[in-house]
Amino acid sequence: EQFNLDYSMMKPPKNWEDALNILTDCLPKGEQKFIIYFDEFQWMASGRTVLPALLKTYWDNNWKNKKIQLILCGSVSSYMIGKVIKSKALYGRVRYEINVSFLSLNESLLFFKKEKSFLEIMKYLIVFGGVPKYLADLNPSLSFEENLEKLFFDANSSYINEFEKVFYSQFKEYRTYEKIIKFVALGAENLESISKKIGMKSGGGLKFYLENLERAQFIKGYFSNPQNSKSKIVKYRLIDPFLRFYLEFVQPYKNTILVSKNSKTTMQKILKNKIDIFLGFGFENYCLINAVEIADHLGASDRLISYGPMTIPNKVQIDLIFFRDDLVIHLVEIKFQNKEIDTPIMVDIEKKLVVLKQMFPKYSVVKNLISLSRPTKKLSLSGYFDKILLVEDLILNNK
């Protein structure tokens, strides 16, 4: 049930202690269950620990025997982790921790009209991911290119400064986080290489920043071999689709965009000969973000123990690999190209199979292909791939 406070006879609280006293006095009596909800908690606490400490006191002394559910919600992940989840004041009192994630593919599709092609929908998801704010900003009456022009390459667009706004609102030491993100954006990097590049020791400090970035779903750490603990060298990748696009096509050309009088021409010059390559790698990234859903399509989710891209130095690069607890590997090749996929792809896959069988002799390997374009008749009839997923399969099977 909801209850309303009558503020007309109240004196304005001077501090949080006054406010919590008023709240306590107004709470319903008896066995009634109720919820206390603090939204944007980090701003209410002004970045300090006074409010969390007070909540501990009131929880232990004033609300202990009441049927209360206290929900603290915040958008600055570094504060919520350090001052709430890991705080001494609230230690042992957090029952549930919910990290709001990207929308799933199924949820993201609700933003698109039926007349959008599979290719166009996937292009949007590659650039904007499953972030509701970005998907809601899309104009459904415009094409993919027209939306990009309006949102990224118009000098008056609010997206021009989105990168800075994202980090300023998320993190107190945002400059440090920016440095890490920009370096990781250049390619997958491990802890030691990040440490050397930004001049920070690889101990607790850097790990703390990386953990915060991973919790905020900007980056994700993958290790190449789940069967050998000595080889669990984590490599961090920038997975946020929006930031990947922004750092590639907007930030390096920000001054040009701001002084341009023709956003369409500016966009065409910046994207020329680069956008197709970006979409290819972006599709791989989107598949990584949605790897658990893809594992379900491939019949691997029930026994899945680990997944990620795999780089075997001087040998092969595997786009996505799933390890199952029944000693089965799903090797996944990801292609985002307009022309049909033909039999030469088998040569590349065979090279990867040779390496995998050397590394994991006890494992069986299942060969999978995820593709924008259909395979040729010759490749289909060969039966080479155990399962082929097209972009339209991912979209239709999630509706």
C-alpha cells in the first residue's frame, strides 16, 4: 500500500537525521509490509558516507522489527559499489544486488517497426546496443544513415558530448576511466599492458577501476582457456556499442563536426571506406554481448561453462568459442558481409580446428556459423557447418 505524508504542518528537515526521523514517525504501524525507495542514491548522499551510516543506524535501531524492504538505486556505479555494496556501514545487510544490464535482443526489437529490414535493425543494434535511451532517441521515419547524421554529425546534437557526459555522471575520477577506455578501445589488452600504458600499478587500484568499468558494462574481461588456470590471462575488451562507434567516428573528428555546415557531407567523408569494416567487427562484438542468448540458439546454454573470443598467438583468431561441461566445444565463425558465404570459408575453419584439437584433444568440436548473408547452395549441401544462424534467425527467433 502507498501512504502520503502531510507536509503542511511539518518543519523542513535540517539534515538527513531530521528527514529519517520524520519518515520513521510516519511509517504505518502493525504488520503492514512497505518499501522505502531511494532513487539516484549517490546524489542524495552527496558522494559522502553520512547517509549510508545513518541508514545502518535506523535499520538496526528503528526499523529492525518492521516489515521493511529498503531499495537503494543509483546510476553512478563506482559510488554504489564502494559506498553501498562494499561499505562497512551496510556490510552484511545487502540481500540482493541488481546490476541493470543491456536490453536483450528480444527487448530491443520492441523499439523497431515491422517494416525495418533485418540488416537495418542489426545496424542499429551494432551502434546503439540495448540501451533504452539511445533506442528511444531513434526516429523511426528516418533511415539508419539519416539517424546517424542527426544524432552524431549534426553540430547541435546532444550526442556530440555524450562521451564526456557518460563518464562525468558515472565516475568521480572520470579522467582515469576515460584513459583506460580509450586504450582498451584500440584492442583487447591485459592487466599488465593497461598498467604500463596509463602509468598505474596493476595491483588493487587498477583492478578496482577495471571492476567498476566491467560492472558498468563498458568493458568485459575474457580469458582464453577455461581448462588451465595458469593460462587464465584476462584480456579486456571495450564492449559498449555506443562508445565503440563514438571513439571511432565522432571524437577524432569532433572539431570538424562542430564547425561543419553540412552534416551529411561531413558524415559521408568520415564514414567513407570505414563503416563496413566497423559494422563487421561491431557485429562480432554484439554477438559477444549476447553470447548467452546465442548459446541457447546453438543448444549449448544448458551445459555452458565459459565463452569468449580466443586468440592463439601466431596461429589463429576465433571469433567466439563456447566450452561445455560435457567436453564439447562450439567454434563460432561470425560474418557480416553482403555477399554469400561460400566454401573457401572451410579452409579457414580447418586451420582453427587443427589448433583446437591440439590444445583440447579430449574435446569434440561443433562448427557453427553466424552470418548476415546466406551460404551458397554448394556450402549448404556440403553439410560442413553443424548449424548456421542468419541475422534474420536471431531476430525472428527472439520475437
